[in-house]
Amino acid sequence: MRTNTFLIACAAATAMAVTAACSDTSNSNETAAPLVPLSERYTLSSPDSIPEGVAFDPKERMFYATSLQGGGIVRIDAEGRESVFHPADNRALVGGTKVDAERRLLWACAQQVDGGDSRVWLFDLNTAELTMEFFLGAIFANGACNDLVLDSAGIAYVTDPANPNIYRLDAATGTGAIFATDPRFTDITGLSLGLNGIDITADGSALIVAKFALPTLFRVSLPDGDTIATVALSGDTLPSPDGLAMLAGDLYAVSGSSVSRVRPNEDFSAGQVVNVPQISGLSTATVAESGLYVIKSEVVNFVLMLPLEIPFEIFRVDLDAFGP
């Protein structure tokens, strides 16, 4: 791991709120209403938001969807009711996002903020207040953010699609650093199509990182990032991967019109790929109550200025389609 550390976070308020555990004041004689099961599909109301990122808050049972166009964030409850979490103020293109349910934070990648740099924003889930932002350009010149993952301690690991870096951000100290860098991470297209999705293995021993072009998965050791290896893939050909999500020991890689299951060996040095076609326009996925939900965002058509195939939606993937 690179040891250079920079104080790069600015608090948006005089102090970050600390969420305390609350005692249960409910009447023990009352029977709680049964939870509404999550739906198979949630349709988003906007016709043009380009909802690139999706995350799920297991405490409040809320999905969060970001937007590349307008920079807003909406939340959708289990019954499909949609509300504005962060208004579309046209300040940034907001992409990859993750929920820290324990610390009540929403992390989001913000690109071209106010027409300039890339940052990582932290929102208080209870108040929707922007409480902190990390300036990635303070870590690496023209640093960018595509996606991120959180470990059990609340540390974020961030992929840079334009530069060959993974960043480590610590909200508790407001510091960030280059966690890992490697020539194999380099964007060979010049179009910011390098590192993309990222997740953590089930045992917490490594990051699994996707490179969009050429399609590759890397295993990056934790906690130090000193060992970086290409994951040897067999089975179906892995399409260019966007978002990643771990579920029940398997890795799921989302591509534009398919989802691939990567079933790893014991140390995730290798994996067997099964690819299942889906509707087009997908970008990433999140795990919600033992299900895998993907978001239809139309990012490719947006970038290529082609007609958008709407509605945008979040839907559950049929895991049985991947076979045993």
C-alpha cells in the first residue's frame, strides 16, 4: 500500500453527526406489521436522469439511485414509493454509490463537480445533508471516481477509470491515499474506460476490481494492497464489466445487456464464468435481502447521444437462470 496520506476531506457542517443506538420503546404487547416483500421490479419516474448507480439500505429498506444527468439522488422504498433524497442541481455527474448502514452514510462518486474536478460525496442518510467531500485531485492529479466499495470498518476503496489507481478514503479521519496502482490498470482507450466496478471477497481478504477494456478482473490483497493478480477466468467469455456485486460467495458482473456469475475458487485466483443475457442498458447492481438487483440506466446510449430506451428501472435478477 502506498503510504502517502493527504488530508483531503472537507466537512460540510461544523461537525459530523454521530448516530447513537436507540433503545426499543415499542409496546411489547403490540404485534409488528409484517414487512412488505421487495418487489421484482421498481420503475423510476424520471425520463432522462441516467441513473448510473444503485445501493440498498437494509435498515430502512430503501434503494438509492444516482443520476449522471442532473446529479440528483432518489430513494425508493419497498412498496415502490419514490422520493427525492438529493435534488438535481446540475452540479455533477453522480455515479457509483454505496450505503454504510451502520454509520448511516451514503457515499457517491461525483464527477465534473461544478464543471471541474471529481470528488466523493458523503451524505447523512437521516438528514440527506452533504456532510463531507473528498477531493480526489488532492491525491492524484486529475483523479476520478467510477465506483467504490466499503469494508466492515467503513473504509472506502475507489476505482479511477482514467488513471491506474485505487484510492483508500477514511471518513473517520478525513484522509485519503493511493491504495494500489499498477500499469495493468491503465486505461488503454483514453476514454476513461479503465477500472470500473469493485467489491470485497466474502472473507475480506481481497478487493476484486473490474477493468472495462480489455475485460479483466483483478484480485488486490487486503489490508495492504501489495499483491495484485489477474483472476484466471474460464467458461463463458466475460463481457466488458461495469458494476460488481458479491452474493453468497459468488461475484456478479454487470455488463450492458447481460449479467455474468463468476464462481471463484477458494482464494479467488480463478473463477468460472456463466453469462446470462438481460435487457439492455444496465450499469451496476446491489444486493438487497438476499436478492441481486440491477439498474437499467442507458449509460451507453447517453454517452453516444442515442435515443434512451425508457423507463429506467431497478429489477431483481433471476439467479436460477445461472444454473447450479
